[in-house]
Amino acid sequence: MYINVHKCIFVIIHVLLVGARKERRNVLFIIADDLRTSLGCYGDVTVKSPNIDQLASKSHVFLNAFAQQAVCAPSRTSMLTSRRPDTTRLYDFKSYWRVHSGNYTTLPQYFKSQGYTTFSVGKVFHPGIASNYTDDYPYSWSIPAYHPASFRFEKGKMCRGEDGHLHANLLCAVNVTEQPGGTLPDMEIADEAVRLLKTQATDGNPFFLAVGFHKPHIPFRIPQEYLRLYPIEQMTLAPDPDVPKRLPPVAYNPWADIRKRDDVQKLNISFPYGPIPKDFQLRIRQHYYAAVSYMDAQVGRLLSALDALGLAQSTLVVFTSDHENCFLCLANTLNTLSWSLGEHGEWAKYSNFDVATHVPLIFYVPEASASYSGFKRPSFPFMDVFSQPEFIFNIDNVVRNVVELVAVFPTVSHLAGLKIPPPCPEVSFQKELCTDGKNLSQEFNSPLKINMEAVSFSQYPRPADTPQEDSDLPDLKDIKVMGYSLRTYDYRFTLWLGFDPKTYQVNVSNVHAGELYMLLDDPGEDNNVYDDLERHSMMKMMSRKMKSVPPTGSVQTRMKLQLHYLTAGMKMSGRTRQ
């Protein structure tokens, strides 16, 4: 990575164009499901993701973006309303925020109110109660949302086992021609999205097209040929597959969802800490990577259609995911995380660790890309992963600062030419339109400058202090503990606090457990130093300081102060860099 004169020129042109622009851009909003930063553009040397890498080479890439809760419905609702889970009051899958919490304006709804035609294809909002069984139509969308017909088979017995029978497996590479309709959900999603692009190319009205792909979410029901890209003998195990000794039991996710799959049940793994056999771990890794490459191909179809229709120079493209999946943990030269498979002895998401909350976030801005690359217009030729598995590129337009997915709403609004919603007050239940996020386009101006004060907040609920069968996704009525996690560039600080599901109140003085990871020395978050004896005096000092915080202050405000006093004491003791 490097900086040159062209980069400086690019920044100046970008700022002038954005500031002077009056017309409104189209928006293509692409969201993957359970995709971690296992992409070539994030430094992963194993994965084959040429189409997303090509997009990244023409875009702004945020290296340290984090979701607000590592599970589908709460994360998507938080991102699309730009409100934290404590405001949406959605921690599970069983309520609709407009009824349950407040009539909050969503990102597509805001664009619709500004004259855009808005479309939802695939999994954008989480379907079901969480989006009123309509994907929030007609509030958010101009026409009813599209869901692929083949998705109804996704959780069924579609995977042929060694016994010749069909099973509901975790590992489910299939012959697509033998599947119902001869297709799979993400293929149908790409087909419909391309069809809509074609209709909008001649319409003339600005559009907001949201496309939600289902992969690499489990089960790994994917075309079997993608496994060939990742020979099993080339897969490796995690260097730290054991549950950390200092990990509080409340923080552990016993991956109950994974255990329900037929092929995993056959392994007879003990609950909650029993390890998955090594040979099966290798196969999980292989299938996850294959699912990423399969999803990348569908993204490539979408981008190449955008290019062929002449829309690439007038359309803002956003690519992200709702949260990560703990199947893999990226190690690369960009963010110094360590390779891991089943890190901390965990699988799937449902936690506050980086491996569950860290997501890709990419913004493609047309005129900025054209100015930087020197071409009259950008182009996105389809990259066939089987004939061209790698896309050779230089990405020096990266942003290292810690950012949050609640920032997507204001950033997309600004980049598309709309007014940014006002910041939310600390308590914002009565505000229909406001944002808990910041406009990230400001980060484009100094991408390599690290703001050590920037933070991201995530949270996760638990039914008890020890792992339970429903620890991964407890119903609201069963939540007894809420884990609030603050991520800075150097630290991850988590407090597990008492929670009352009837009043939604958090008892900040009822601390069930704490975690503190010093990421410079411990990027894998394996060594919890929260209870170190030498820190007891710092904790007492911090408790005294916290008495000055108004009781009406949010948990986030209080945690920022706590971490400030904590790290100040650590610096004085020489425990961290100055």
C-alpha cells in the first residue's frame, strides 16, 4: 500500500465533484449474509473473490467496519434504520420495530420519499415478523419485495449423503441441475436484479435497488463445482481452536444452530464445549470459501450488467454484510488479525468478538473512480472465477478507522445527493428520522490517518451466565444479561450487564463479567486481561470517576468513559503503547 500524487488529485476531485453535484445518483446496495472479511481485497490469500476485488479496486474500502449485533434481524434493522438495537428494541426475530419500538424511517424509505423508485430483491430486511411479513412494504419499497422461489427448499432435506439419502446438512454442495427448478436462490436473485436494472436503464427515474444474497450463510447449499477451487488438502486448521481460559462463560456461544444440522448431529459432539473433529473442520472451511466464491460470481453478474447497461457511471454501489460468521477469521497484512477456524472453540456468529462483528464495507463512487483510474468511465467485466480466480489490483484507497454499520444510512444519503438525516439525541424513541451514525465520506479525505478515539459499539444478549441451548438466540422474554462491547483501534472492551426484558432497562451497576483485549499484542482476542490483579487499583479509580456520570447517560457513553480511564491507567503502568 502506498500514497502518491494521483491519490491526492483523486481526493481533491472527489471532494469538488461531491460538493458541486446537483443530480441524484442511482444506488445499488448489495448485502451478503454472514460474510466476513474473507475477500482478496481484504488481504485473504486463500479465497477467490475476483468480482468483489475488482469492485474494491475502484472503491473506498473500510478495513475496520463493525455490525451492531451479530445476528440477522437485529443487525439489518439497525443498519437500515441507523438506530442501535437498544432503540429498535429488536434483539431476536420476533417483533416489528414500527409496532414494538417506534415508526422509524428506513434507508430505502427515505430515498422513496425523495422521489426514488425503490426495489428489494432477496434478503435485505430479515423476512418474517421482524419486517411485518412484507419486508417493510409499502413503507420502504415501491413494489413488493422479491424472494426466490427456490429458497423454500433451503432448510429442507436437499443434501445427498453418503448413504444415498437426502439430509438437512450443514455441508450441502449439490448438482444444480438436480435441484428443484434447476436453480438456487442466489442465482434467482441475480436474475431478478439484472432484470430490474434493464427496466430502469430506460426509465429515467432514479432508483434504489437493494440486493441481498443468502450466501455464505449456512447451510452451504452451493454448486458442487466451487469446491474444486479449494482442495481439501490445502485447507488448514485454526492456530487457536481452544476456548480461552479467561473467557467468561457468558461470552461463549455454544453454536446451537450448527448442532441442529443432520451431519453435525451424527458427530455426537458434547455440549457446550465439545470440539468438532478436525477432518470436519477442514470441510467446513472448504465449503465456506466455496460459498464465498459462488456469491462473488453472482455479484459479478450484477456489476457486469450495470456496466453493460451504461449505468456504472451514474450509480453508487455499496457492498457490505450484516455480520460475520465465525467459521473463518481473516489474517492479512491490512488489519493484522490471525487466521482462525473455530476461533475460541466457537462456530457461527452470536457473539461480540471481531470474528462475529467485523464486516466488509465498500463504497464505489462513480466520478471518483473515473478520476482516480484515468478512464473516461469505470467498467466491470465479469470475472469467471474458474478461468480467472485472482484479480490483480492495487488498493490504496482504504480507510483504517473504526466505523459502524449505523453509518451506512447517512453516508449513502450524502453520496447520492440527499440531505443527511440529523443526528439522533441520546434517547430517540420519538424521532422518526435521525441517525446514530456518522457520514463516512469525510473519511475519504484522509484514509490512512487513524483516529484512535473512533469507536464502534456492538451488543449481544444471553439468557444466563453459562452456556444454554438458546444462548445463540434467546427470545426477548428470556434475556437476563446484555453484553455491550466497545471496539477501538487498539482495544475491545466488553461488559456483561444485568438486563430486564420487561422494561428494556440495563443495570450498569450489575456487572456479570468483563472482557478487555489489547489488540496490538492480542489481535485474535484470546487473552482477556480484565481481571488482572495489577489492574484492581485502576478499576477502583474508574469506579470513582464513573460516579460523576449522569445516571441518564447511555451505556455507550459510560463505557467510553470507563475505557478512557482504564487505558489511561494502563498507559501509566506501561501496559500499552503511549
